[in-house]
Amino acid sequence: MRVPSTGRLSAVITLACLLWAGVTPAIAAWSTAGLIDAGANDAYTPQIALDGSGNAVAVWQQHDGAAWRVYANRWDGSAWSGAVLIDAGAINVYDPQVAQDGSGTAVAVWRQSDGANNRIYANRWDGSAWSGATLIDAGSNDAYTPQIALDGSGTAVAVWSENYRIYASIFLPDRTQAEPVPTLPAWAMLLLVMLLGAVGTDAVGSAT
């Protein structure tokens, strides 16, 4: 008779003891499907992103009875927080995308009309709240197919197609707002130009 190895015999004994005690070992499996959307209206194009701790953010487009909107719902490891609107208003929305970093910060992007053109918007979850929908595209031309990515520090990069070109915008979470450059009066600008010219040129006109 073949004698099982020590490791295999130990596993068999452990399993037998658990079954004898009425304990069912944990087995990886999908949970029962549950609704996470905003209600009974049609919903499409779901996207999902996970962080390193098992938290998730889902986004999708769903009709609210008047227009297509973008909703988000967060999984905190034990429950869904509930569907919330994150778009820029009650005008049709398409192509929602979402990304999340290891600390739980998330950014969603989508295409939404402003009444005249298709624009690209972004909304950022900072760990406690959504910051609000922000226009990130290049201007008044139609824009399409946004995509978003985050790194481990929360830096986000969005790309999209606009006027048959590819544009990008970068969000830097630790960047402080630059102070505006002071405007000098015309006489001061003229004096500055004259002084710089005097420093850069000697008496005979040759460059120093």
C-alpha cells in the first residue's frame, strides 16, 4: 500500500477534523449577483476598477427618464455604497471609463454634450467625496472615446480623440496652483528691454 506524504496526510487529517466539527472550508467563488444600478431604467456600458485592498468603483450610463446619465457605485470590501450621479448635468452622456489607484483614489471620464458639441469631462473620487465634473478637453470641437489611467501616487492621465487628433490631459494630485505672473506697465516693460539690451551689447555693438 502506498503511504501518503507527510504534507498530504496532514492536509487530509485537517480536512477530516473540519468536516467532523461541521466547518466548511472557504472556497473561492463568485457571489450571488446583485443590482447596483440606479433603478429600473435602461443601463449600459459598465466599467469597473479595483484598488490594492479589494475596494472597487463601478461606473455606467443609465437613462433617468429624460437623458442618459453617468452613475458611480463604490464597493468598500463589504457593501456597495449606492449609485450616485457624477456627470455634468441632464444632457446625454456616453463612453464612461474609470480607473483607481492603490490607495482608493478613483477618476472617471466620459463624453457629454454641452448643448453644442461633445465634450470630455472628468470627476475624481479623493477617498471621501467626488470632486465634481470638470471639463478637460481642448476646446469647442467634438471629442470622443475617452480613456483614463492612474499610477500609484494618484497621478491621472486621460486621452481622447478630438477633431481627428489625439489629446491628453494630466492630473497631478500634489501640484500646487501656480501664482499668476504680475503684469508690468508698458513703460516698465520698455525700460526692462532697454536694460537687457545694454547688458547684452558692448559700446561698439558687438555681442558680449
